[in-house]
Amino acid sequence: MTASCPPPSTSEREEQARALCLRLLTARSRTRAELRGQLAKRRYPDDITNRVLDRLAAVGLVDDTEFAQQWVSSRRANTGKSKRALAAELHTRGVDNDVITAVLDGMDAGAERSRAEQLVRARLRREALSEDRKDEVRVSRRLVAMLARRGYSQDVACQVVAAELAAERERRRV
């Protein structure tokens, strides 16, 4: 005859849920929605999930606004993402739309365009530009596509690529 273990008490389950969240937060900061998803995946009841997440928020370990600010800063610096792409990424991480709007309102269009110009300049330095018109069209398409993948609008991408391509051609003539 096999003996079964009694189900864990509510306080034990709550302690397990807290330990899981702390383990997840050790690797990187996470949103409240991400932690809620991990707890739901392991079938923790809503009352335990809410208590654990409320406690973590009260001590400052879970803060969606702080997460969003860090995410935006990191992704802009490392990948050059646009506001639109950053908003989509934050939305998939479960950040509230009001928080996303508040964090992204601090970014101005001039800074976004400047970042697009930096990205294009860096890529253009590695491109071989010949006098062939087909070559210029190919390079231009590739640069516009690169910016589009980072979430820049087609308008901004085309303007930036045209201006930077002309500047690079002029620089190489001298």
C-alpha cells in the first residue's frame, strides 16, 4: 500500500509561490503579468497569486513602470528600436497601456530620427557602393528594411536612408 503525502497547506503554497517569484526575479526583472503567468502555469490559486504579487510590489521588487523604463532604455541603446516597436514589446510583456504611454512620451521624434540615422550610418560604413544604380537601389532597400524591422515608419526610413546615402556618397568622393 502506498502512502500519499497530504496536500500542502495554503501558507506552504504561498511560500512556494513567493520562492518561485524570487527565483524568477533573480535572473532578470519581470512584469507583474509575467510573474502572474508563471504562477498560473503552475496552477497556483488566484488568491495566493494576488497576495504574493502584492507583497512583492509593496517591497519594490515588482514595479511595471520601473521595468518599462529600464526596458526602453536598454532596447533603444542596444538595438535601436523605435517607439512603435518598444510599445509592442512592452505590450507583449503585459505592461499596462497607461504605463507604456507615460514611459514612451519622454522620447521625442528628433531623438528617434537621430537614432535611425546612426543605425544607417553604421551599416553604410560596411557597404561597398559602386557607381551602378542597381547597387544603390539594393543597398537602399536593405537599409529601409533594417529600419522597418526595428519599427520605424516607412516615411522616416526612406527619408533617413536617402539623406544618409547621399552624405556617404559625398564623403567617399572627397
